[in-house]
Amino acid sequence: MESIREFGQADDWDQGGTPVNLLARIFRSAGLRPAWSLERRLNRRALLYWQSIKQDGELVVVDAFDPQSLEDYSAHGFMLDLRQTQTPIVCHVGPVLLEEADLTTLPVDLTAVSQRSLLGQFAGRWPEVMSQQQPVTAEYDFATERYQILCRGVLLPLSSDGQVIDHVYGVISWKSEKLPVAGL
């Protein structure tokens, strides 16, 4: 009887004989999606993706993080650059959030983003990521001038050098209900 070991390539096995990356290769070759992409909730899917590329005890490197891998192609995502200033720079905003926050140009200083926008609500929590050194999830229920909004999101720590958190990637999803107009 043939051993399963004979079916894998040499680099599919670690020195102890444990399969490494074999399942991922099988899924890719069969055109199957990774487990994290089967999650329905966008923020949870982003967190599971982040965890799938994280190495034990290390920070996820910005270059290894590909927001385009997420099913919505990062339309509900944003990136904060924390490298050069006391105030983060919003360097990427997906088209859905860009419209919601009423931004027209990027990059933009985070202080220029309205705190009444979803982007302002979530991006303003970046200090929690720095203090906890791990992803931060949150749910909000708040009202704007015209809508009652229930939203959830996640902020994911990223690093340029693998040593220090200097970027935060966020993903936000929401449901909204139009508020009744006063006097009608």
C-alpha cells in the first residue's frame, strides 16, 4: 500500500513528517475557497484572514496582507498609516466607506474625517489596537442626522518591519434605517 507521504511534494512535509500547506494546495488546485472566506460576516471574515497569515508570536506584515483577498475586495475597508505623525493618516478607503464618509481625496489626516461617519467612529479607536497589541472588534448603534445605524467592525494591527505596529487595517459593515422626518 502506498503512503500518503508519497503523494505530497518534499516541501509539503516538516521534519517530523507532519503535512505542511498540503491542504491549502489541494484547495487551491481544486478551486475551493479557504475556510475564512466562507464566513458570512465581513468583519469576522477579515479577522479570520488576518489570523490565517499571522505567524506565531509575530505581527502581520503589511506586505503579506492583501485586502483584495477579502470577498468584497476591500470596499468596506480602510488603512491607517501610523508611521510619520501623531495623528494617523488615512491612506486607503474602500469606495463604499469613501462615499459614506464624504471624502474626496486621499491620503487625509484622520482629524479631517467626520466623527459622525462610520469611518470616523471606527478609525478613532486605533489607540486600542496599539495598547492591546491585537485586533479590536466593536459594535455600535448610533444615529446620524437621517439614519439609525447598527454596525460592527474590526481593526487589525499590521507592521512594516514585523516588529512595531505602524498600520491598522479596518473593516466595517452596517445596516441602517432611515429615521422619520420630524413634523410629518
